[in-house]
Amino acid sequence: MGMKSIVGRLKAPATNDLRKRVAALEAEVQECRQLNLRLAELTDIVTDLLVPLSRGDEAALRETLVKYQESL
């Protein structure tokens, strides 16, 4: 049994573990991206509602609410 075959057998489990860890981290990053996108969407909705409300523009507020309800 040569030295290369021993090193190869020792490296294989470590490489497998690293690949699994990278895959798990990539999944977590994707989840964070989706959460950040949803947070941005909610921030936009709140802004769209608060600006007309702060101006006292009820027509624009109603229009925004209708658009939001239609998008659901």
C-alpha cells in the first residue's frame, strides 16, 4: 500500500464533509436572499402606504390599497 493511496483515503471523507458544508451554506445564503427580498417588498408596501397617508391623500392611499389587494 503506497503513501498516495493512504493520503487519498484520508482526504476523501474531509472533501465530502466540505462539499456537504458548502452545500448547506449555499442553501442558507439562498434563504437569506429570499428573506431580504421579502423584507424589501414589505418595506416598499409600507412606504407606498405611508407617503399618501402622511400627505392626507386618501385617493392615492385607496389606489395603493386596491393595487396591493389585486396583487395578492
